[in-house]
Amino acid sequence: MPVGEHIVVVGDPGAGKSTLLSTLCGRTGLFKSGISVGRGLTDRLRSEVVDGRLYSDTPGLNDPLMEQAAADAIAGAIQLGGNIKLVFVLTVESGRARQSNLDTIQRVLDALIEVGHDVRGRYTILFNKMTPDEMAISDVLLSESIPLLHTSEPGSNPYEVGKMLAIPRMSSVADVQDKMLPPELRREVEGVIEGVPAIPILKGTVVCMDSLEQRHEQAVRKLERSHHEDLSQQKQKIDADHEARLAAGVRSGGGRTSSSSPRRRRKSQGPWQSTGGGVCHS
Ligand SMILES: Nc1nc2c(ncn2[C@@H]2O[C@H](COP(=O)(O)OP(=O)(O)OP(=O)(O)O)[C@@H](O)[C@H]2O)c(=O)[nH]1
Ligand SMILES: [Mg+2]
């Protein structure tokens, strides 16, 4: 059985994951944070045990230079197992959650669902670095900006979120290296994460973090498969209908079904010809 609480933080590069984790651990600079030009600062999985709890920091999945490393790091964190408290850290642009954030959430949740985990109500979303204007509309932002949360009837959505929280942009940590958020914010974030049940994951669990390109290819292949299935079902139905009509024709007097009939001969050249319909044999 999995033991121990394990906080795993996932989000875009620069969203504030490392700052947040160091704050939660109460240790300045435990997870390196700061400005990073061109690529994410955290470049691989970093895990630390503090007061018996495991904390995992991952690189931004949407960093094109580190996409694979980031996907591996997230999969690696999950593989460590434990009672995983999954925390997504998002930032907002012009009042909307960035699409890259939304893709990341879906990729990680899909990977967990695929190996049989029920993630409903078992993860947290933090909207970080919110400006005062964004904070003023945070209710709407939180409830409206993640389409994934509105894809089906309430209660039946496999992606249902546990809790969400808007965190104001703190000028005290703005682009400063290894700074921590103020204690009152730490308590608020802790409270939210604690209130969300964990996902119990066995150590060694392997998840597949597909790239966006792979997901696209899979979707195209799925469409192609279902298209072929539709076509083949239609063909079977046409064949069956035709045979039924032929049988009915034979029963009601074979004379009219003679191959000497030009109309019948034309019909026999259709795609169902291979069924050997008796109509062509006088
Ligand atoms: N203004 C403000 N800046 C913040 C806040 N949190 C983090 N920052 C700053 O944002 C920058 C990036 O923070 P990090 O914690 O390194 O972000 P990250 O998500 O770990 O970034 P990567 O490791 O590059 O993926 C740092 O310079 C922080 O000082 C916040 O709440 N407000
Ligand atoms: Mg980081």
C-alpha cells in the first residue's frame, strides 16, 4: 500500500512552482527559483523530504526545449508513488488561463486515468501571480476559464477538480531569486491542498505522458478507425438488404429474375456482386 503524503507540483515554466514549494516546506531556496532566460529554471525532477512529507518539483511541461525532460519528470514523480497531492500552478493572460496550462492539466490527468486512477475531486489548481484586476474577477476566472471542467454533467465529469485558489501576485517576490511567499499565503495554500483528498499511487506506477503531437496522431488514427468501421457496417447492411431483396424475388417467382433482364444485369454489377446473388443465374 502506498504510504506517506507526496505533494507534486506541475505547471508552465515560470508559473511560480519552485517558489511555492519552498514556501510550503518553509525553507528558503530549497527548490531553486528565479528568472530564467529561454528555458525553465527547474530542468528535471527535484524531490525533497521535509517533516516526513515528500515534495516534488517538476520542470514546465510546455517548455519546447525541455518537453521530454518535463514529461519524464512528471512521470518520475508519479512513479515515486505515495498519497499524491497533485497541484497544478497556472498563470493567467488577459483574463484567461493559458492554453498550454490547460493542455498540461489534461495530459497529466489522462495519463493517470489511463492507468486506472479516479482523479475526480483529487487535485488542486492554483491560479498564481494574479494581478489586482484579475483578483477582482477571480470568481469568474476560476469557474469559467477551464473548459475541461465543464465537459459533462456535474458529478460525472472525470476531470472534476478538488479545489481552486487564486493567489495574488506578490511584489515582494517579483523576479527575486529564492524568495518565499508570506506566511499568511502559505497557510492559505496549505489549507486548500490539505482539504483535497490524495490520489493513492503505488510506488513504481508507470504512466505514459504523451506529447501533444502523439495525442494529435492518436486522435486522427481513432477518427480513421471509426470512419472505416462506419463504412464497413454500411456495406454489410447494403449487402444484407440486397440479399434479402433477392431472396424475396426468388420466392415470388424466379421468371422475373432471369439474367436476360437488362435491368437486373446492371444491378448485379454492384459492390455486392461477390455475394453470388442467385439473380444472375437463370
Ligand atoms: N510577482 C510575483 N512573482 C513571483 C511569484 N511567485 C514566483 N514569482 C517569481 O517568478 C519567477 C519564477 O518563479 P519560479 O518559482 O522559479 O517558477 P517555476 O514555475 O519554478 O519556474 P521553472 O522552474 O522555470 O519552470 C521568480 O523570479 C519568482 O520570484 C509571485 O507570487 N508573485
Ligand atoms: Mg522551478
